[in-house]
Amino acid sequence: MSAFALTLNKILSVIFAVILIPFSVLTHGIDLLSESKRTDAEKTNIVGIGAYFRSQGITTDGETLYFSSKTTLIRTESDAKTLVNANYFAIPDELKELGIKHIGGLSFYNGKIYAGLEDSKVWDYPIVGVFDAETLELTDYYIMDDEVITRGLPWVCVDGETGYLYCTDHSKNPTKLLVYDTANEMKFVKEVKLESSPYAIQGAEFYGSFIYAATNDDTQAIYKINPESGAIEKVLDRNLTSGSEGEGMTFMTKNGKPVITAMDMGPLFINAFVREYDMQ
């Protein structure tokens, strides 16, 4: 990002911060309605247009955070607020012609951002998009089999050890994990039957040898999935304020310990929270 763009961003950030103070107070107040049930240890509230840019997926390279909206990708410092880079037109015309209009869950691997791309509500073209983590520009994409991935591709995650990419066959009630090889042009590797169907997975990330998946079910729960056996166990309930929407998740390190970092949209959809949860 150029010096001019950074300076302009800082000026606009100050202006918007002043304008959005009432909205910040309002959204924090609404969030207090569920405080007794929620399990987050820390939270960062982003309001206004900043919430839009942080409304779908989240991932990390270990130091900075990456966020998606339906059509944009941004990179921030670990505070989730300080902008590092942005691509406000992340879906190129070539994919728009296929009807692609939604960037979903993200996963960082080997200097790339892997993302689920969708032609929402049509489901003809489930696509894995590959973006350069520095420039946030699309470098490659793979059109997946819509007879196997039957209801879009709202999330993907990549195993940092094997380079295998994981997703599910259905977006709302998945029955199996589907596994592809990122090093071999997304060649199909295997499928793993799930022992149960976590509802509405929004985003997932590997930690160790397990997949952790954030959902938008009744309690916006986060689940731990064994990618070999398909066994599933609930890790925690987010218990967000009624009307909120649970989004994606990733992991950060804080005080030498792993922290679940998950995102949600507030019930008025004018703010987004990035929350930290202690590992159970």
C-alpha cells in the first residue's frame, strides 16, 4: 500500500471513528444482553464499513489477520483493526461471468490464501480461489464438482502438514469431509464420513491434527473434528446475542498459548466482533 493510501486511510479512520462512536456504544450495549451466557475472553468491536470488510472469513499467517467480505479481502495487524493491505475488488471479471459473488471462509497456507467462492443460491460453480497473501490478488482457481459439492462452498481449510484442503459436501447439513491435494491441482484424495452433521459451518481451521469448525447453529458452537475418523465433539458454545450471525474462525497465539479467534456479525449488521476464546 502506498504512503498516500496509508495516510488517507488514517485520516478517514479518524473521521469515521468519531462519527461511529454512537454506533459503537449501541452495539456494545446490545452485546451486553448476552454477557452472562457468552464464553469469550476478549472482544474487538468494528462498526460501519469496517464491519462489512470483516463479515465472512478469517485466517492468519501467525502474525497478521486476513478477512473476507462477499467481494473483498483485507489484511490487518493482529489487533484486527490496523489495515495492512486491501483488495476491494477481489473477484475478477472472469469469475463474475460465472456468477461468482461470494467469498467465504479462508485458510492461509504456504504464502497463499485459499478461499471458498460461490455463485450464491445457484450452486453451479463451487470454486476454490487461491490468492497471494501479500498482494491479495487471485493467482489461481479450481472449479470443483457440483455433483459432489452440492450446495456451494462456504468454507475451506488447509492442513499445514500435508497441504490437503478440506471442505464438506453440503453447506448446511454436511455428511462427509472432502479432501483435495493443493500440490496436485486440487486432485481429489478421499472422503471422510462425519459421525454427525454440524449445522451451517461458516469457517474452519486446523490446529494440530484436528479441524476446528465455527458454525451458525442455535448456539453458534465451535466443534472439533477428527479428519481421519470423522468423529466430532463440541468445544464451546458462543451464545451470541439473539439475531447475531456466527462467522469464521482461526487461531492466534497469546502469551505463548493458542487462542481461538472467531468472528460474528451483530444483530443489526452494523458491526462485527472479533472475539478470543480460551482453548478448552
